[in-house]
Amino acid sequence: MVTPRAPQIPRRGNESERRPSRPDLDSVDLSPEQRTTCLPEQTAAHHALTIDLEDWHEGMLRRLTGSIGRVSQTVKTCTHRLLDLLDAHETRATFFVVGNVAEEHPELIREIARRGHEIGSHTHLHLPIYQQTRAEFRDAMDGTVKLLQDLSNQPILGFRAPLFSVGSVSHWCFEVLRELGFAYDSSVFPVGSSRYGIANCPDTPFKINTPSGPIVEFPIASWQVWGKRVPVGGGSYFRFLPIALLRKAFKDLEQRHHPAVIYVHPYEFHDGWLEVGWRKPKPVYLKYLVLHNFATRLIAQRLSVLLKEHRFGTLRRLYEGYA
Ligand SMILES: [Zn+2]
């Protein structure tokens, strides 16, 4: 069985302080029929706030030009604004960092860690996993994890796939993550959609059993209502769902002791208008402009309401609660 990376990281304090608590990772069932195992219910649920730390135009430029361009200053100013909001609410979060942002703005990653937040990985170049081979994914992850560890002086225990691009709980990426020492993942969007999502998997934390050992999965928040699962974890859902419905959803999740994992992006906290200034834009570029600029202020407003009314923390803290 592979040992999680945490004990290998030199840190101050005694052994019990630096080694994160683990769920019951030894009760592994490796049969293909049983890929997942439910985790016990928590009696005092708190939720997890996660930030996908990426530049706003990475996906757009890759699609329209074939390259991702240089990481902008926008990601830095927006992240500072978000950090100040979290300080105001005395909330700590998990930042899933894209490696190229860390390379361009290393001092930003140091500051996030210094302000008490957890650093996780969101790959090196924000490529969907289905566009990579197993070997390419492993090589890129190995390098980016070392970079994030060095900058944050933290063990990197958590991962999120770009665009939730895992496809299935049987995907090879979970085995590779376990081999690389990751303890948990938060890439499963438990509602099927045309672009991503796994509709038939658990909607509360569970273990994925891989040939390399188990990894704990924290699916994005969803709400069981009217016989359906409704996504309530962030993104466009935070713009278009009425705040009264979100408040009801989170109240209901707490009553059921279901910890909610929500996600936001730094660009959703920008001021002004995000654009790259092309003179003759293609229609798909206009679509991206709308996606990155329309009603994004609602996300900050709704996040503030939820932070005020509920307890949020890092995913690592949630993970330790399953020990
Ligand atoms: Zn992303």
C-alpha cells in the first residue's frame, strides 16, 4: 500500500501535528465490482470552500488560438480581492492551483499559504484529463506537485480535475493520484450533464478503491429535491439559482449532515470587464466574454451570504473529520 505524501514533508511540530488524520484507508476492497465505499455520516457538518486558481482566459485561448498565452495580472488582483473577503469572514479555503499560475506568480501561492489556506493541485496547464495519456498526466502532476509543495511548505493532498473531467470513478487518474501520494480528490460532479458529471455516484463523501489503494472523494455539492439532484456548488448555478433557494438547500443539507463542497474562481471576483481586445472577434469569443462577465457579481454576493450563515473550512479539515 502506498503511503500518503504527508509524512515525507519536513515541517515543524511533532509527528501527530504534521501527519493528517486519515479515514479508514486500510479496509480496502479492490474488486472491480466495488469501486466505491460510503463513509460514515458526520454529526457536526461543516462545509468546504474551494477555489480553482486559474487564469480567466486559459480555456478560451486554447480553444481559439491553440495556445494558452501568458498568465495575466488579473488572476493576481482577483485572488487578492477574494483573500480579503475570506479574511473578513474568518474563513479558510482550499485553493486548487494550476501550475502555470504558480510559476508566473510564485509569491501569490506563498501568500495564500501564509494566510492559512490549503494548497491543492488543479494540474499544470488546466488540460482536461481525457486529452492526456496516463504517462503524460503522471509526469506533469509530479512536477507541479513538487513546485506547489516548495512554494507553500505544505503537503499537497488534494486534487481537482479541470472541467471535472474524470468521467467515471473507475478512471485511471485516481490510481495515479494515489501513487503520487494524494489523499483525496474533489473532481466528481454528481449530476450528469452534456459536458461533465457522473450521475449515478454517491453525492456525499466516499472512498474510491483503486489498485494502488483508496482515495477519498468529495463530490461537488448537490441537493436532493423533487426527486432530482440539483447542483448547488458554484459556477453558473450561483448566478442563476435564486438566493432563497440556495439558502434552503444549505439548510436542508445541514439537517441531513451532508457536508457541501462549493467552488469559485478568482475571475468571478473581478472589477470591470474582462477581455483580450480582439478587433474582429469570432462568435465563440463573444460567448466566452458573456460567460466571464455576465452577473459574476452575484457569485460574490451569494458566497458572502453563505459564509455568513454557515461554517466553511478547507477540504483537508473535512478529510480529517473522517478519521
Ligand atoms: Zn478549472
